[in-house]
Amino acid sequence: MPRLDATRVAAWRDLQSVAAELSRRIDDDLVAEWEVPLGWFDVLAALARAGGSARPSDLAVDLRLVRSSLSRRLDRLEEEGWVARRRATGAPDHRTVVIELTRRGRALWREMNVTYRRAVQAHVSSHLSDAEVASLSRALAILGADHTA
């Protein structure tokens, strides 16, 4: 295993800083056009990827969020009418809740997705070659893997 040196610490700090800056830029684009922050869009997008509904615990894993942070986002999205909580039918535990995209939420996600993809293109994709995207994807897969086992 390589030793932790100044170069590796600097790379970690750069990763944090660049990821935060890119998120801010994409958030700014979404807020400017839709008055909806990236964190809210991310929840709508995760639900869309899940086929329109998911358990909160599955959303938290997908979004890499703590449940309390996700719960606050879901509260706000539900207030806006973009998601709905419902009891899961057929679940062994009658307390199981599922989060669903509403018709309004799905329509908003579709429209916002155009802005999101345009922002990702402008702030990320246009600056990287195909080979750089492949290298970045490999590095992120390594970093995102569960190394606790």
C-alpha cells in the first residue's frame, strides 16, 4: 500500500474542492432556471432511475446521504407536490414507506434534466477527453468501492 504523502493529501483536497465547485456551478444553473437546488433534483433523478418509486433507505444509499438529510429533502419535495409518501402494499412490515414521484414531479424532472445535462456538459464533459472520462470513472469506482471487508 502506498504511503500517505503530501501529493496524495493534496490530491484528496483537490478532489473535494473541485467536486464542491462543480456541484455549486450545476446548482447555480438549476436554481437560475428552475429555482430548485441540485440536492432536490438529485432526489427526483434517483426516483426516476428507480422507476418512479423507492424506499427511503434505498434512496439514501443511492444518493450517499444520511437518512435525516434525505428526510428533510423529502419533506420539502412533498410540500411542493413533487413526491408522495405512501405505505408499501404487500410489505411484511406495515410501516414500510415508499416514496413516489408524482405526475408533477416526473414532469419537472424531465424538464429540469435538460438544464442539468446542459450544465454537466458545460462544466464537466466538455473539458475531458473520452480517455480522461474513462480514467476518472475507473478512479471513482476504486474510491467508491467498499474497502472495509
